[in-house]
Amino acid sequence: MDITFLGTGSAYPSPNRCASSLIFRNEGECWMFDCGEGTQIQLQRSIIRAGRITKVFITHLHGDHLYGLPGFLNTISFGTIEDRDPIELYGPTGLRRYVRTSMDVSRSQLNYPLIINELQITDDMLPEDWEDWQSNYDTVEPQHPSELPGRTIAKDEHGVWNIFENDNILVQAAPLKHRVPTFGYIVTEKEQPGKLDVKRLKELGVPAGPLYGQLKKGESITTSEGAVIKPEDVLGLPRAGRKIAFLWDTCDASLAAPLLQDVDVMVHEATMENEMKEKCVLNGHSTPEMAGEFARSVGAKKLVITHFSQRYKTKDSELKGDEQTTDKLLQQAKDAFQCDNVIAAEDLLTLTIPALR
């Protein structure tokens, strides 16, 4: 399981940082979270093959988090194999209209199926000036010829948007406070089976192959000699699954806290240094101190800060005048988290998330 940061900058892409985007990979799954302008270039510079991406999760509809999406969807068509699985999109109400409109006016043709799923916005997620900006997000635009029916996902009785689930992974969303309706995504790996005792299996005469897989699934098997072997005979104790949270943009992620207890890796925005907190919060963003304090409050094990103002250059930049890198932000986050297990993300950084013991 790993995360590759394609873009770690806020507002716009620059020579130093691309706009927000990252790739989450786990056991053959390859998912994108946000797709800011310039993401296609970053994909070509990374180890990620764009054609492997099957899902895209959009946190909110600000341009630096989705202006790269129409181009990305078109790029996939150039190298797509016939009969590939659909690409599924997830994001707030309005995503469907944005994608349909941009694809329609550009006459974009896709040679694969596309599914657009929307997370229903609730009234308490709307900013005070929402009426001044309201753009009829529910307006029905013409469906793209390659589009298959998508879902409208409402919050459940616990205030959680349950987005996706398979045998291995659960993806949920919770609202974040920002200048537009915004969601944080929480990816939870389900409890994993214990390690097979291969030595014991060999002693019992069980050949490597499909029978091992059955045992890992919790199924009993019968050997060629007629002996029945139960999973508990050859499996170690199950291990807990990993939990990763993606939280940007926000000046208050407290509504997501119930889903974040003891999160293994929290990716949280830290747009400006602590000394600029008033301006930062006014624009709906967090400082390193805010990110660190929140991560500590939910018992996060590792904090990764990202979404930096373009004023903060990369470590290998040639600094001029009063320019600075993210070193200051990193130290401020560590001080607030009261732990050194903090990373300041950089474009194309790949972070491995080891299995829990």
C-alpha cells in the first residue's frame, strides 16, 4: 500500500509544485484523489501508469482540485485497451454537471465507460454567501455517450457518506469546513487474515497453490489423504487493517473526527505558516499548527502535510530574497503534533504504508 503525491501546491500549478493530486495504490487498485491542472504531466513523470487508474475521488469543486480532470479523462482514451472496466468518479453535487459540460462543449469522445457518482450536499455544508454563487448544481446536462448511470450518495444516520466497499477496502466521506462544500475521504482496510504457517502446511502434505488461498479466505480444506484442515490450524492471528485519511481543503475537519480515531496516516493541508493564521482561516485553510493539533486530537500515528502556498518552494529550489521552503511548516506541524512522525509532502514523493503487525 502506498501513496504517490503528484501535486502538493495550492491555488495553481507552478514550476515548483503542481496543483493538488495524489495516487493511492493497494493490491492492484490504483485510485486518484483530486486532479488539479497539470496532473497529466506529473503522471508521466511518476511511476504510475495512467491506464491503471480506475477511480477518481474529488474533494471539492475548486479549480486547483479538478481542472485537470477533463484532460485526464481524454488522455486515458488514447491508450485504452478495448473493453476496459469503467472509470468511476466520486465528488460533491455539481461534479456530474462539470464533467458533462466540459466534455460536451469540447466534443470529447471516450472509448471506455464512465460513471459519475455524486455525494449529496447537505444544507449545513453551504457557506453563508452560497446564494450569491449558487449555480443550479442539480441542473441536468446531456449525458455523455460513454456515460453509464451513476449513484447519488446521501449521508447515513451517522452523518457519514458510505461511498465504496469491497472485500478488502471501505471508503467513506465526511464534510469539511471550507469556502465551498468539501469532503474528506477515509480509506479503511478491513481486518486481514493472519499469516499462513507454510512449514506446518508442508508437514501436513498440502501443496502450495489454490488450497492456500482457500485457507486464507477462512475455508477448511481436505487433503488428498482425507484429512480436514481448518484455517485456525495453520493461520496466525488476524492483523488490523490500515486507515488513511485525505483532508484538504479545510479550516475545520472536526466533523470527520469520529471516522479518524487512531488513523494510521493523515494527509492534511497546511497552506500557510502559523503567523498567517488569520488570512489562512479566512480563505478556508489550515496552518501547520492546526493540522498538527487536529491529528494529535484523533490519535493519528503519522501526519503528512500538503497543499502549500506557492510561496513555499521545494527543497532543491534556488531561493531568492525572502523565499523559503516548507522546513518551517514542517517544524510547526511537529511542534503541534508533539511528535516527529510528520512529513512535508513534495511532488512525486511515494510514501509506503507498511502492513500492521
